[in-house]
Amino acid sequence: MQFSRSLLIWFLIGALMILAFNMFGTREFVDNKVSFTEFVNMVNENKIKEAIVKGDEIIAITEDGKKIETAVPEGYTKIYDILTENGVKIKVVPSEKNGWLTTLLISWLPILLFIGLWIFMMRQMSGGTNRAFSFAKSKAKVYLEEKPNVKLDDVAGMDEVKEEVKELIDYLKDPQRFQKLGGRAPKGILLYGDPGVGKTLLAKAIAGEADVPFISISGSDFVEMFVGVGAARVRDLFETAKKHAPCLVFIDEIDAVGRARSGVGFGGGHDEREQTLNQLLVELDGFDSSEGIIVIAATNRPDILDPALLRPGRFDRQISVPKPDVKGRYEILKVHVRKKNIPLAEDVDLMVIARGTPGFSGADLANVVNEAALLAARRRKEKVTMKEFEDAMDRIMMGLERKGMAITPKEKEKIAYHEVGHALVGIMFKESDPLHKVSIIPRGMALGVTVNLPEEDRHLYSKKDLMARLHQLFGGRAAEEVFYGKDGITTGAENDLMRATELAYRIVASWGMTDEIGPIHVSTSRNNMFNPQQGPEISESTAREIDEQVRKLLKETYERTKNIIETYKDAVVAVVELLIDKETITCEEMMAILEEYGVPVMNRCRKSVVEVISANSAPDVPPGGIE
């Protein structure tokens, strides 16, 4: 069959060559050739009707319609006179003085083109199948010689997690030490945590410490519009890993392919994703950890992963990568400052910055350092001072200043009363976070901001803590009503009311902190669209009672907040006047005015960022546990 096909192809090529010769031949067909003497005699005898002179050749047409050809001796021009005297019609054609190479190319170029086209078609036929399915190859990046240069020393803020993964590094370096005792390394490790906490950096550090090939791929790289491509890419990924074992395979954002199967729907997209997930499960079962392959996956949403993916034998360990505490943030800041060679001024204390950035991830802290360096360069400073870090923190937490925004004096005054109301009520509760500053310069979507920053991380909140927060949320609206009346309240408190309502529902229905409802927990997902958890079913009467208690709690809190504002109206007016004049005031400036008016302050100011605690002070981290 193959021979017959080849024979047919060669037959077609031969036919094309013959056709090319016929099409591109340059010589005209003539009946015969005659000598020059015989040609001259035929002219004299009037047997020649027409002559075509082409260089040193003459093609003549006789009276009876035949074509003859003769050659003219070189330099003999008298032939033109002979032809003219005998009435022969003469047609002169320019001579084609082509060399042998040109003639060869003209004759064989079409043939060569057909041969080249045939070779190209044969190669396409032989390799077409492979190229047509090349998109089924894995898109994983394989780092062999250029292994990640990240080490565990470059990963800060997760000491417990680093201790956990050191076992993997030891196994990749010396697997025989574990195997001779019958132990095996986990096949897979799942790193989960909030965005920016350093999951990818940790995986690179493991590969860098173990000095093994690092194969990296994203979960979305498996997904394609063609059914079956994802599964093929999974197979190719693990084939690549087996070739480079021992190695580390890192799958980032695995929730893109490992989402829990719903069991409903027959759409192509669902089928493709589930086929890819099934193939991933098979491959995780198909290799032995003794081969030296360890799979590390990262996700921000472990709750939506398929249970089959998390069972022992696949992803044996699930490691939570939390946001760093104050000590961790301090270490992360030191790493970023050291790696970027940022010159710091003497007034910079990284511990102060660490204490003032609760809830920041490693990526957020890197952004703070970068923004501070950019601000210092913009201000043409040789070193980065604490002022740049202060402005960088404000920019990240509250948004960019919009000083050019047009605000009328009346609106500016209302914004000032609103923000001072928040600040005053917060100061009146010792459970509130320390006040940092108050500003009426628009930032981001906010027209004004009141900044309270804790000096240490908090993980548990009492009812007193929550009630202090609830009172402070109502401070802005209460100040508007006290100074402008009920008809003068504005829409500026929308976000405050939303957060206060959500907090009140949690106090009543989630944390069981009211005597009327008691220790009960029900779902608040109807008020929080991002909370996927569903609580137990409750009766309509219980739901109605919860709503009544929430309404009662909010009203009582609001009335108490108004009373605080009304009691110290004069002090509020004085602070507002200073705020309108300066646009931004610190806690110390506000405290000085409150002392003049005899306001019994229950809270303190947050430590100033320009106050240096100690240049080489060790982090003061409170011990864990519940007192």
C-alpha cells in the first residue's frame, strides 16, 4: 500500500515535469534547418515570404507556409539588403544573450519549485499529526540548571511552616535515609492561605534548598476549550517530572482545576474540567514517592477543593500559611530592605512599622517598602525616612490623596464633624484601638478618614471590644444629627451603617452575646454574600426575635453615642475648627484640645511613628493562649 502510494506520487511528479517542459520551452518548432547559401538562393528565387531575424539566427517562412532556420555568419550585414531587394518582409527580434546558467535556471526552476513543494507536503504529512496535537503538551516551566535562587532565609514570617517543610528538604537531599527505615515522604503538600502570604515563594525556597529541578505550572494552564487537552497536559506534566526525578512539581492556583465536582450538568466545560481532575487524581496515585517526586500545590480557597484530592495518598498534608504576626512582619521588612539595598535614615524603626501594619501580608509589606522608596526618590532624598514609610502606609491602607477634588466649604465642614465624631467616641472607650490621626483630605472613595491602628495583633474580641467598635461606627452619623438635626444627616454614613448592622447581627446571632437570644449561632449569609456557610434552619419567630434584638441593640447604641457627642459639643467644635484649618491632625493635637475642655479621655494615642522604640530592640511578642 505504501509502495503504491509512493509510485503514484512519483508518476505525478514526472507528469508535472513534462508539462513544465512544454509550458516553459523557449525554442520555436521549425520544419528543417538549411545552410546559409541555400537560404540566400531561396531568397533570390522569391521563395521566402517572411523572415524573423533573431541575433545571428533567421527563421523564415516560405511561400508554401513552411518554417526554415539558418545561421548568419558573424558580422555579415549584407543579408538585410538581400532580403529588402527581394521584397521579403523582415521582422527583427532582440537577441536573448543568456548564459548557460540563466538558461539552466529558466529550464529547471519550475521543476525545482515542484520538487520543493513535494518535499514540503511530505514533511507536513509525516509531522502533521504531532503538530496538530502540540497544544496537548504541558505548559510547565522546567528549571534545571537555573534552579530558584530563593532560600529559606529569604522567607520570613512563617517560622512554624518553615520547620514543617524542612523534612521535605531533607528527604529530597537524602531519600535513602528515610527509605531504609520504611518511611516515605508525602506525595503531595497543599499550601493554603490568603493571597500574598508567600505560598509560591515558599515552594521556590524548598526547591532552592534541596537543589533539585523545579517544575512550575498554574492550574489554569490545564484548561482549554478542547475536551481532553487538560488530561493530556496532566499526563505530560508527570512524564516530564519522572524524567527529571528527584524533582519538585509546583501547581499554583490548583482550585482552577481541582474544584469539587457537582455531579450535575453535561456541559463541555464541566466535562473537560472533571476529566482533567480525574487524570490528576490518577497521576497522583500512579507514581511512588520513592521516585523522588514531590507535588506541592497552592490555593486561596481550600474549602472548594474536591475531597478526593485531599485524601491521604494524594495531598497527604495540608499546611496553612497564615498572615504574619508582629514578629513575622518585622522579619519580612528586614528581608525586603536587605534584598533591595534600601538606605534607611536613622529615624526609621522597622518594629514601629510592623506594629502599625496589622493584617498585612508579605506582599503588602513589600509594597510598603517599595512605595516608601519611590516617595523618597520623588522627594530627592538620599535615604528613606520614617515620613516616607508613614505616607506609604497611609496610601496603601486608605488610598491615594485627592487634594484636587472640589469640595464646598459647607460639605467640608460636615465631613469634619463626621470624622471628629468617630474619633471622639473612639477615644471615650478604652477598648478601642488607639487613634492615629484624623483627615478630611479625600482618599480613594472616602471623603475623610479616621485612622485607628492597633499596636499589637488581636485574635479574640470580647463583647466590650465589639460594643466599643459599634459605638465608634455610629460616631459620624451621631455628630451629623447633633449639629445639623435629623434633616441635616447625609449619605456619608452608608458604609458605617452597613458595617454596624453586620456587626450587630454577629453579636446577636453568631456569637450569642445577648441574654434575650442566648448562646445561639445561626447563619448570617443573608447579610453577607461572601459567607458560603449555611447555619441550621430556624423558625420564623426566632428570626423575627433576632431582628428585633438587633434593632434594639443598634438603637440603644446610637442613642448612647449621641449623648457622648452632645455632652462634649464645645470640644468637638474646637477640634473641627483645627481640622478644617489643617485638614489633617494627629491624635496628640486632638488630645491637647480635649484636655483644655476637661474631656475625660479613656484611651491613649497610638505611639507616633517618629518615636524610635529601640534601634536594635527584639520584637515584643505576647505569648499565645487565653488568659
